[in-house]
Amino acid sequence: MFENIKKNKIESGVIVSIFIIVITLIVYYICHALNLGTFSIVIALVFSISSAWGSYYYSDKIVLSLNRARPATKEEDLKLVNILDALMISSGLTTKPRLYVVEDAQPNAFATGRNPENAVICVTTGLLEKLDYYELEGVIAHEMSHIKNYDIRLSCIVSVMVGFMVMLSDIFSRSLFWGGLKDKDSDNDKANGILMLIGLVFLILSPIFGSLMQLALSRKREFLADSTAIEFTRNPDGLISALEKLENDPNQLEVANSATANMYIVNPFKKDSKEGKKRTTSIWSTHPSTADRVEALKNLK
């Protein structure tokens, strides 16, 4: 476990560094093409460092906002609060994660935050309504495992930064095609041409780069979180039953988006085939198949 925590911390630093370098280069060449002279590198560095800093310190708030989550209360979510309190001792966490709830029929959950001291566990109302006590305990233990293993820092940073890059790509490409090409006979022709090339390359590479960054969150982390959760609860049957219920639930998660999909305990995008509910794990999958996870948990019994 300690090796995985150390690895996650190193990977987080590497990803933030890559993000700063990529954004700095892109903004620098944009500024340079606009003839901003020596200010180009200053603007690029300020922009990239500021966005990286914001992504790190406010990533949990951004993710909660994207998922339209509300704080959990004892009055409405007493079972959830009681389960978290009971798991605090066995988990070894020194700071209690904040609890949030998303109003959605699909049973699902995720953990987020930059470290265990600033961690959040978020569940859907569908999860609270459709799972019994021990199934819900297994899911919460799984999310607490992500917190203890520092998986949340890596997944949250990647999700926010990938989303930011895709958004920047979209804004930039729109401004190029709808505004940047209007003055074809002006002195800015050359700059517009360079901007067009940069925008096109950025537009093509952003989704690919985003997918590769999310795949850096190895699917092995889900297996590790599952096994660690069993250490907390001593009840593999609860988590097995929960995973099977989550897998077979037909509801779509209305607030799901590609930037944060990897954070959930199961993939929020339902891709059932006409043949039935069988799913397999591909190289582009953000989650291992539920069948593989269930088999691994049964082997622990």
C-alpha cells in the first residue's frame, strides 16, 4: 500500500508538470503569433501555472459542481453518515471525509479531493435507495480506500486538467474558425495561419492526450481499492453484491461526463449490447470489467 501511495504522489507531480509544459507551449506560440513579443513567455507561464494551481487546489469543488452535488445531512442521509462513522476506525483515516449526494437514479459513487485531509465521498440517491446496509458499506469502504491510497489526488487532477484542456481547445478552435479568419487581407494573415495550424493540432491531440492521461490511472487501482475495502469491512459479499447491482442497473447517470467518468466506482456510461449485459475490458476502458472484479473478490474469500 505504501508503495502505491508513493507512486501516486510521484505520478501526480509528473502529470502537473506535463500539463504546465503543454499549456505554456501552446499559449506561448499563440502569443508569439499575435506579435506580443517578450511578453509572450511571461503570459504563457502565468496562465499555465495559474491554471495548474487552480486545478490542484479547487479540483474537488470543480468536480462537485460539475456533478451538481449537495452536502449530505444527518436528517436526510443518516444511514450514510452512520456507515462512514463506523468505517473511520477500521480505515485508519485521521480526518473524516465530507459527504455529498447527487440526485440521480443510477446507483454510483466517487471520491475526490487533493489529499485525505481534504477528501470528499459523493454518492447518488440511487445508491442510497437501492443498496442495503452492507452493500452500501462496501461501496463507501471502496471510496475510502481510494482516499487512503491517494488515488483521489491523481484522478481529480487528471479529470480537471483534461476537462480544462478540452474546453480550451474548443474555445480556441471556435474563435479561429468564426473570428480569426475574417480579415484575410489584413496584416494578420500570417498570424491567423499559424493560429489555425496550432488550433487544429491542439483540437486533434487534446482528446487523445486526455484519454491517455486518464488511462494513466491504472485499472489496477480499482482492484486495489476493492481488496483494501475488504480489509476495512471484512465482508466481501457486501461489495460483490453492490458491484453486481451497480452493473445491472439500467439507469443512465444524467450528470456523467467523459472528464470525470473514471472517478466513479463503476463506469457511469451504460453500453449494453442487444445480446445482453456482458461487458469486457478493452485497452481504452477506464474501469476493469465488473465480472473480473467480482472474481478477484471471490478469490479473497
